[in-house]
Amino acid sequence: MAMRNQKRPVLQMKMSSLESFLQQEFGPGARLTEAAEMGAESQGMKDFGYGKPVSISFELGGEPRQVVLSTMRGDRYGHQYYWDRAAILMFQFDSGGRMEKHVRPLALGYVDEQNNMIPVVDPKEFFIIHERIQGYDYFRDLERIRKNGLEEEDLERTREFARWLARVHSEKNDDPDLYLRRIRNLIGASECIFGLVDSYPHPYEFFSPQRFQAMEKRLIDWRWKLRGFTHRLAAVHGDFHPWNVLIQPDGDFRVLDRSRGEWGEPADDMSTMSCNYLLYSLCIKSAMHGDFERLYRTLWDTYLDITGDREMLKVAAPFYVFRGLVIASPQWYPSHSPEVRKSLFSFMENVLSDEQFDYVRINRYLNG
Ligand SMILES: Nc1ncnc2c1ncn2[C@@H]1O[C@H](COP(=O)(O)OP(=O)(O)OP(=O)(O)O)[C@@H](O)[C@H]1O
Ligand SMILES: [Mg+2]
């Protein structure tokens, strides 16, 4: 059971224009053989909607090719307009190919007012095409671990995540303005903290308006604290969560959906994956414990061993708040128990009160 709530697509793209797009993009010999929404049974040549990745098979010079076409759903997190979404797809098209293990971007296009798919005049909606890779989403491993327990290869996979992140984050960039922009967006952007806060029901039964306000005020202090860390700007993934990691048949992994700019704060990626271990642990009992604690410790210990970056612990708190607001959200995760939500909110408040994130004793942050 996936915990994330998926919205249904609403608009339609025309199948008949897909082949002509492929011919313009990959060569006049391209022949479409199949296209279907991913995760759905094969739907042959049915037209498809926005927001769900579409798996496309075609032939080129006698060779079968498999690619994935993605559009973005519009949502309330600053993606209401097609040009909000276009900017994100353009960023992915530009930067995805420059990250180790990221799926290769192959083409960028848009849908026009007549639902034709074309390379740019009269745009209505943008889309991006990536290479298609084999494998399953990493959250399936977390579901299996929850049911059947941890295996040695699960720990090894988490160590591999840490090694990969350490390599990615080792690329630094001397551009203080970009770091400040990233922190400003973390707190103020529609798809980050303030946008998420505004998306909660108001008033919200598990976190009063007074507590939200106190949290926001505290975050302003963190914004000023983080001004002193602009030297930390590094290459990041920006959305390293278990639904954006694909486990390959050979056990290796690849990532999807690089987000919010190439440069950022490495704590973003560490907090994103590690708070999902916390979430799965809380769904079993109200503490970080057992198998998910081992995964969580393995991620942090391995990463800190390799990078020696203990300074990260001084800046991680607001990134945990961002990811905490996502995984506690009734919109994204409608089926959590009240206990899970309460623990997550206590976690967010308590990490912000601590000068430095005490990752080893994370349980002391979980109670109100
Ligand atoms: N290039 C690809 N190769 C193989 N599978 C893919 C590829 N792109 C997407 N998928 C599959 O489709 C699922 C959803 O894709 P994706 O992460 O792009 O969309 P999303 O989850 O709706 O967007 P977001 O992460 O922004 O919420 C992935 O978890 C993966 O299983
Ligand atoms: Mg995704």
C-alpha cells in the first residue's frame, strides 16, 4: 500500500500527435508501437491524461526504444499556471543529465491548444521525455521491511544511497546568492514550507494556528542563522524520497525528479530520505526503533563517515520541517493515525528549538 495520495489526471493529450512528435524529435523513421499510463494495465492506443507518466515504446531503425513522457499536474503549491510547470520541466531537461544515476532527459515539448504535441508556438502545457529504466519504486522495499523485516541487502542499499549522496554533494559552488535563494525558497516558496502550511486545513485539529505561527516565527530566525553557511552550497538532488528512487533488477538504483535547482544545501537530501524512515517507524509504534532505526542510523552514520560533514547537523532543522510538513500532510497522506501526525508535529517543533540536530537521539524530539 502506497501512503501517498495520487491525484487523477484531468486533461487529455492526443495519441495521434505522439508519433509525429517522436519523428520530429528522434528522426523521420520513428514508429510508435505502444503508449500507456505507467502503473495501469496496457491501454493500447488510448489517449492519455496529464499528470501521470506515460510509458512509450517505439522503433527507430529496427531498434526498439522505451521512453517515459511526463507532464506535471497543476497544484496549489505554486504550479497553477502552465508556465510554472514549464520552468520546472525545463530545469529537469537541462540538469537531469548532469547528475550521476539520474534518468537521462531526451526531449522537451509542449501541448498546444488543439492538443497537438510539438516542439514551441501557442503552448498550452509542457512535457518532458526521459529514458525509461527497469525497476520498482524504493517505497516497495520499505513496505516489505515493515511486513517481513530487514535483510542485509537493505542496509547495503542504504549505505549505497549515502555513498552516492556524498559523491553528489562533494561538488561545491561558490555562489552565496544561490544559497540564500535556496534558503529563502525553503521557507517562503509555495511548494516549500509556507506553501505547505497554507495547504493545511484551517484551523487544523492536530496543530493549532498558534503553533503554526510560532513555528513560522522560529523559521525566520533560522533563515538568518543559515546566512552564515553560504559556503555549504553544493550539488543536490532536491527531492530524494522513496517514490523517486527506482531499484534496478541488478540491485543498483537510479533516481527521478531532480528538483528546485541544481545547487542547494546537502541537508535537504539527507533529511528527505531519513524522515521517511522515521515515518515508516512511526507507523509501527510511536518511536524511531527497530529496522527503520537501523536504516536511519546507517544512512546518517555512513554519510557522516564519508563526508565528515558534521556541520550539516547545525543546518538540518528547517529541512526536516519542510519534509515533516509533507509527510504529516492530510492531503498527501490521508490515512495516518492521529498519533503519527502528533509525533511528526512535535518532531518539527522540537528540532527547531535545538541548536544542532542530535540525530542519534532522535526520539527525544518526538514527544510534545
Ligand atoms: N524514466 C522512467 N523510467 C521508469 N519508470 C519511471 C520513469 N519515470 C517515472 N517512472 C515511474 O512512474 C512513477 C511516477 O513518476 P514521477 O516520479 O515522474 O511522477 P510523480 O511521482 O507523479 O511526480 P512527483 O515526484 O513530482 O510527485 C515513478 O515512481 C516510477 O515508478
Ligand atoms: Mg516523483
